[in-house]
Amino acid sequence: MPGAGLCSCWGGRVLPLLLAYVCYLLLGATIFQLLEKQAEAQSRNEFQLEKLRFLENYTCLDQWALEQFVQL
């Protein structure tokens, strides 16, 4: 029966390799997030400071208008 060979292949080699691959991806994503978290926060803070500096020069814009300007 050809189906029996496929079942034993999934249980024997492919399934453990697939699980190991998924665990490897999750571990890599977690490590990447831990390493980049500080840089992302710093970048976000710098962007907020740039928006505040822009508002100092253009006092006619309020926060909502600035957000619309940034999106464009």
C-alpha cells in the first residue's frame, strides 16, 4: 500500500525536522527582537523629537495636521 510508506516517512524524518525548523525560526525571531528592541525605541524617540522640532518652526500646524503631513 503506497499510503503506508508516506505515513512512516512523516513520522520518521519529516515531522521532527519540521518541528526543529519551526523552533529554529521562533528562536531566531526572539533573538532578533531582543537585539533590535533598543534601536527601535531610540529610532521612535528621535522621530518624535524631529516632529517636535518641525512644530517649533511651523506653529500654524497642530498635532493632527502634523500627523497628516507625516503620513503624506
